[in-house]
Amino acid sequence: MAIPYKKQYVKSDGRKLNRSGPRDMQARTVGSYTPDTSMVELLTNQLTELRAEILAMKSRSGDAAPAGFFSPEQVDEEIRKAVEAAVAESAISFKGDTKNADMAPLVHEYKKQIVELQRGNDNLTKLHASITKESGNLKEKIAKLEAEMVDVVELKKQIAVLEQELVGKGEMVEMLKTRPAILEGEIFTDPDRPQMEQVFVDPLEEDAGKGMKATINIETVVKDEEVGDKVNKLKDLLGKLPNK
Amino acid sequence: MSKGVGLDIGTNMLVAATIGEEGKPVFKMQRDAFYRIVPKSEVNRNSIKKALTKRAFNFIEDSDGSFVVVGEEALETAIERNDVAKRPLRRGVISPKEKDSLPMLKLLIENLLGKGNGDTNLVYSVPAKPIDGIFDIVYHTEMMGGYLGQMGYRAQPVNEAFAIALSELLDEGLTGICLSFGAGMVNTAVIHQGDPLVEFSTTRAGDFIDIAAGNALDISPSLVQLEKESGVDLNNHETKIMEAVAVYYGSVIKYTLENVAFELIRRKKDLPIFREEVSMILSGGLTLAKGFSGKVRDVLSTIELPIKIGEIKKAGDPMTAVANGCLLAAQL
């Protein structure tokens, strides 16, 4: 059924429809077509030949598909193989997912250990840095000590020289000690040298205080202690009074 | 056990120690201060004697007719007459310049001890050589020994601070530092296993406090002394006198301990190495003040000593510790 439409129709936007519909276009195409009969004939002959060849092949190999083509059975076979392969692949993927679920805690644990190891590694890095620094300091100290050791050796040599010089001085000191020497305002002499006897004269007259008459009352206090125990302890510790 | 006698001859107090019947120590104390009253007439003499007897004062009638009030009452009498009591000892020792006092001293000692039988051991305390004054310790030691010999005793001197060690450091093996805060001086001794290594004295003590506080407040040192001996609280002063006394107490404690530190550092090479802390014993009349040990502790925390001080403790009886040490020494 043809669809009538008005020629020279002016649309609402002002355009005029003039010989531009589909049938106008078809008419223009058909009108300009000039069939090439020789070509058509050639192609028709080739088709005929090919059809005859296919039929001959079919008659030789039964249902077998011609070379370069799949038989329906082969296509079916290939599809089945492909489906099986796809199923197998999806099964493996599924198994893998299942295993992943079972391994989750282990993986979590491994991840934690990895974090710990990373931390440990960081610490070791820091330790290494500090040890390197400390090592530098120690090397400096060792260098200083080695320098001081040189000084010590030098001082030992000087001491040895001084000790050598001191030999025989002891006798000289002993000899000098026998001479009077003033020390802190007091004169010390050789203990063997005769010394002035210390004499103390009582400034009181012989009868001083003889006419005195005392009226004195003195209270006594008795302490509740055992003198004997203390004396025994003192004898153990001291024996007798020091002569000082 | 022999019956030796101990005698502490202090500037302010004479303390005799003997052993009683039951083997317990017996102490007799007499303040060695005196005040002479010279009567103007025979009538006056009789009335003075009556008054002294009525007031139960201890006194001596001298051959020249005068009266010598002795002991505690001498201070009271001196204050009544706006005067100062005399002492036979000055800064812990007798002096030929005070020879008028010597008969009184002899009489006071004789009253304390009684006569010896010529064979009785007597150990008496003597001060150590002062580091801040010049006076003759040897003269004092020899004269006292002579007087005690005349009284019938075989007298032997012992250092005052060492006597404290004999009394108070027996449980510490006679190792420690002893300080005797007396009236005339402060005696110090460092003892190691019974060996007195360092002995010295300083001359700022109780009398210094009395004189300094008296000068500061323009009052008699004897009055300051009586007030002081009625009881001092170094952390709580109720009167102006007590306030002044507390101030000078602080000065004496600081001066003494700084000098102890100075002497110990100076004599460091003579001292053994004290590996452990040693006790410090405080004795003498000044230590009776409340808060005394605390003040010593405070000052010690500010100074460095070559010896570590452990316990700081007062002697069992600060007034009799020296005499007790002398008594124990007299038994050896």
C-alpha cells in the first residue's frame, strides 16, 4: 500500500517538500539503472559451476563438509568443547574464590606479619643509623684516648726520672727532721734532744681557802642503769684509755 | 669492779659521777658560779648570814669575813644586785688571772667528791685545744690534776668529747662524731673504733649567747642565762630575750658546724675512709633547747663534710654524759 503524501507541501518551519521523498529517490535510482547483462551472465555461470561442484563433493564424501568448511557435527563438537572449556575455567575460578575465603584469616595474619617485618626493618634501619653514629663517636674517643696514652707514656717517663732523682732524699729528710723546724708557730725538735721540763706553779698560797667554811647541800641523782654492763662493753672495745 | 670516780669540769657545771651501792651511777651537780658579798659591819655580817641561811642558799664563809654565794643562787644574788656572778673557769679552763676563784673551785669539787683515799681512780674531763683562741689547755689540765691529787685521787684527764663517746657510742663500736655544746666552748671529737682521730674546740658557745643577747637587749648576761635555762624553744619565741637567744643559738650552731667541716676537710688525709654513715652525738647544756637537733640537721644539709652523717641524736642525758663517760673510763 502506497503512502500518499502531498507534493509541494510547506512545513511549519517554512521548508517546501519537493521531490525528495523515498519514492522520488527510488524512482531516480531505478530510472538511472542500466543492467550489465554480460556480467550477470558470467556470475550466473560461475554460480552454476560451483553448485555443481558442491553437489559432486557431497556425492563423494557423504555428509562430509567441503574443504575449509565445518560440518554441523563438527560445529556442535567445537561448541561443546568450547562450552566445556568455559565451564572448566569458571569452575577453577570458583574454586579459587572458595580457597580465598578459607585463607582469609591466614592472609590477614601474613599481612600483619608483613607489617611487623616492615616495622622491624624500619627499626633495624634506625638502629643501623644510630650504630653508625655511635661507631663514629667511639672512633673519635679512641683517637683521643690514643693521644692521651701518648701523654701517659710521656708522664711515666717523667715520673721515672723524678723517682730516680728522689733516691737518697729520704735520708736527707730524716737528717733535716733532727734540726729545729718552725711549724704553725710551734717549735718541734728531735725527741731525743733534752727538753725543758714543764713546771706548773700553783698560784695559790699553801693555806689558801683553809679558813673557808662551806654550807652547801648538793642533791644526788641515781640513774636506773647498770654501770657494770657498760664497763664490760667498754673493756671489750677499748681495753684501756688511749694515751692522747 | 673498781670504784673509780668520774668528774666533768665544765665552765658552767661541775658533775661528779660515782657508782652507788647497787651498781647504778650516782650523779651530783653543782653550778660553778659564785658571788661574793662583803659585809660592811659585824651586824651586817650576821644579818647576811641569817638571810642566806633562811633562803637555804649554798654559801661559803671566807676567812676575811665575806660570804661567797655559790651555785644557782650566785646568779640570783648577782641579778638582785644588778651585778654579774663570777666563775672559777673561763672558756673551760682555769687561769692564773682568776686565782681568787680557785679556792672556791677546789672547795666546790671537794664538796662534790669528798676526800679520796689516795688510791681512788678519778678521770676528769678537759677541753681540746681551741682552733679560734689562744689559751693554755696544758696549764689547766696539769693544775686540775694537781688539785685532785691533793684531794686524794689518782687523776687522769680525758677529752670532754671523747668522754661523750665512751658514754654514748658503745653500741656503735666507739665510732662517730661527738659534739659537746657547753657554756664556755664547744668540744668536738671524731672517733674511729675507739681511736680519737680529731679533737678540737671552738670558743663560741653558751656564754657567747648570753653576752651577745645581753648586749643586744642591754640586759645582764646572767639574766639571759637564767631565762635561757628556764627553757628555750628555738622555733617558738615568746619573749624578746628568747628571740635574741634563738638568733644567737643559730649563729653558734652554724659557726660550730662550719668549723667542724673546715677542720675535717683540712685534716682529711689523717682520717680513715668511713665507708658507712656515722652517728653524730649532741651533748651539753645548750642541746636541751627544743628544736636543737633540727637546727643542727638544717645546717648540716647546707654544708659538705668528708664523712657521711647518719643518725643525729642527743645524748641520753646531755647534762651527765661527760661525767658518765669519765666514770666508765675510771673503771678501766
